[in-house]
Amino acid sequence: MFLRDDFRMEPLAITVRQARTEDAAGVARVYIESWHDTYADMLPLGMLCAMTPRGQAARWRAVIRARTESVFVAERERHGIVGMTSFGQARDNALGFDGEIYTLYVDPAVYGSGVGSALLRGAFAKMSTKGYGSCVIWAHAKNNARFFYEKLGGRVVAERTERMMGGPVPETAFGWRTLALAETSHA
């Protein structure tokens, strides 16, 4: 795991807030770096190489501007955006969850520092104020994030296989029947 010296030397003070359109480049950077770090051995190389900072920034700027889903960022003073999440209404009502985390990505340089749990806690708080009572997250079945979700109280509730760039991608759903994380130290 790559760690920048400046991240190791001082405690990580994290602020979680709603994303603004000017955050799109930082969101795109975290998104791309996380995908490259997490999915290098799981997804087609062509898919990962096709992700460009310019293209992803445009995509996230449009999502943030449209407000069809909520986008939050985690940032650290002097270091900028170190994580992002997007969420809203569950896309598969058959699972019995009303909310869904669509994306949750953390800068690989700060894995294990509490950024992911801070983002999830912030998303759950916002979902609660919008009237949601439960949440589901889909993740690649081989993604080590499964341990993070399980540590924070997510339970395996479903499995499926989606297609990406013509190939099968196995996914596992983790669900929270209430919008509360299991208490744990930095996850």
C-alpha cells in the first residue's frame, strides 16, 4: 500500500460535506485512483485505462449539478478531497431496502484512516433526514471492501452477476436494516 509521508505524520482531520461542482476534479481523481488500486486484477484493463481525469470530472460535475443523487466528499485541510460517496433511492426495491450507496471510494493513500466510515456515517445521516430507513451497497464480490462493510454492520443480503464491457462481474449486496453503523475504531 502506498502511503504519502505527510499523511502518516499527523492525525487525519476529516470533513465530510456535500460536493460542489468545483469538487468534480478531486472526486474524479479519487474515483480513478480507487478503481485502479481496487479492481486491477478484477476488471478488464481496457475499462480501467479508458477512465480519464477529464472524462470522469465531466461525469461527476454533471451528477453533482443534476442533484439526482447526493454526492458527498471527505476532505482534509491542505490535502483536498480524500474520499467520495454518492447515494439515493434504492434501485432494486425487491431487496427490501429504500436507500442505496451507489459509490464509496477513498484515496488509496489514506486507506484505514477512517475516511470510509466517516463518509458512510455522513451518507447515512443525510439519508435519514430524507426519510430513508435502510440501505444497501453493491460491491464486486472479490472486493476487499466486503470486510469494511461487514465490520460496520453490513450483512450479505444478495448476489448477482452484472455485465461490464461484455464480461461477467459478480457482485455482492451488503445491507443495513437501520441506518446505523456498528461501532468500531477506524475502519
